Amino acid sequence: MSKPLVTIVIPVLNERGGLEELVSRLERSLEPARVDWTILFVDDGSTDGTFAYLGKFHEADKRISAIALSRNFGKEQAIAAGLAYAPGDAVIIMDADLQHPPELVPAFIQRWREGYEVVFGQRLDRDTDGWLRRLYSVLFYQLFARLSKVPLPDGATDFLLLGRKPVDAFRRLAEKNRFSRGLFSWVGFRSICVPFHYGHRSQGRSKWSFPKLLGLALDSFFAFSKAPLRLCLYAGLLSLSLGSILGGEALARHVLHHRAPSEAGMLFLMSSLLLGIQLLFMGILGEYVGRIFDEVRARPLFIVDRSVGLRPESGLAAQ
Ligand code: UDP
Ligand code: MG
């Protein structure tokens, strides 16, 4: 019986210094896993010569291939590109900076052999993150679970294995605002978590700044949940009832006690309050409208510039 083919997809942005160790550790851990394997790097617009370096890896081992996007599109898009061209019966996605330990790969493959189509690496600790980022993640997972109705295991990372079926399902998704982890959960299939300890970066610095992270969190909420819109409705109803009660009371006072309605200060307070609520929810509506705009434009998620070592059947001829 022939062995299954597993492809490891790795998005990279200026990671040249850490690649050597990554590849050798991956090769070592894949050896006993009884699978055929390929590694597909997606160079997401690196400026440190990463792509040329990847070409050398391909020279040394034809199982290693790479595609380069035409500029930096972002990690989510790089992952989509990798999945679009990854051959094999299963695909594993991992970071290039060794924070996702290659030694966990056999455990993923084992779970997949047991029949799980989606195997999430689940982060056990957050020691390597600063307190602000930790707080932010806790809040994020709690809120996402409450708002989105898509079960996303606490601490699920984008170090994961996908069987062929979820990969094909993922490739059919046309939406542009992406939060891959949510989507991997959304496509369904039997899934399980494999816990692991997050390592330190092998070199360089995290490419995630706080605004980028906040952007990703907003994308994931608005792409997965319409709860903010409902909130808008409720808040509107509430402020309307409040206004009617206050108005009714003022009217009653005027009729019964011949007292003048509330002072200008009160009016000012009320109107600024209501204006605030309106503006807030117009902003939320804008979020959705913006997303509709994204979908309608139907731009491709990524653009491939070059590739090395890809199989001809991938649809991308080697250049
Ligand atoms: N990455 C990418 N494009 C980007 C940002 C990051 O391909 O725009 C890659 C990066 O090279 C790494 C992975 O995504 O392999 C995770 O990035 P990073 O380590 O900066 O994120 P963190 O671990 O801090 O979440
Ligand atoms: Mg990292």
C-alpha cells in the first residue's frame, strides 16, 4: 500500500535566519511518521532574500517547494495561497519561527489516521507573550465563543492539520475577510485538539503589531457574527423607550402641575447621549457595509509572482 502524502504549508515573511533549523527539525520528525511529504513555503513578500534561499532548499531536496506572492498580503492570505496549491491527502499549516514545534507533527498525523479531519494545535500557556497580549487573547476567545456560534476551542492556534476534505471545502470559500482559524472550525468535520507548549521565536521579531492584531480580531468578529447588528436594534429600542418615558413624564408634569419641561442642560445631555449611540451603531453598520464592499469587488485573495518546485498539476507552472 502506498503511503499517504502530507504537505506542510509554511507562510514566511523575512524568516531567512531560522529556516535551516526549521527544515532540519521537520525532516527529522517526519522520518518516522510513515508518510510521503512535501513542504510548501509561501513567501509573503519578504525583503531579506528569503525566496532565493528557499530555492537552495529545493535544489537540495526536491520535496521542498515555494511560491512567492507579489507583495506582502498578510499571513491569512499566505495560508490561503498555500492551501490553494498544496498537494496531498492532508495539509499541515505551521509558522516558520519554531514557535510551532515541528516535533508535534507526528502526533497530528497520528490523530488524522484515527479519523480526525481537523487537528488543532492547542496552546497550553501564554508565557512567551506580554500581559497585554495575553489579556487580549483571553478576551478574544471568550467573546468569539459567545458571539459567533462557531465552536473554536480555547487556545486553538493556526498550527494545525487539515484532511483533504476540509482543505477542499476551505478552497471553495469565497469570502475576503478571513479569520482562518474560525473558518477551519466553520467547515466542520471531526476535529480534535493536540495541546503543546508555545516556544520562543527562533530569530527576529513578531510581525504582529497591536493594530494588526486588533484588525484581525475585528475581522473575525464581523465576519462571523451579526450580534453587533442585533445589539444595534436593542440599543435603538432601549433609547426609544427611554425617550418616550421621559417625554411622557414631561408632558404629564406639564398637564397636571403646569410645570415647565426639563431644563436645557437635561436636553443637551439627552441629545448628546442619543447622538453618541447613533454614531456608534452607524460605525458598526459601516463595518458590515465595508465587508459587503469587499465581497462585491471580488478581488483575488493573493497574487502569485514566482514559484519553485511546484508540481505541474498544481496549476502553477514552475518559472
Ligand atoms: N507571516 C506572514 N505574513 C505576515 C506576517 C507573518 O507570512 O504578514 C508569517 C511569519 O513569517 C511567521 C508566521 O506568519 O511564519 C507567524 O508570524 P509571527 O511569528 O510574526 O506571529 P506571532 O507568532 O507573533 O503570532
Ligand atoms: Mg511567531
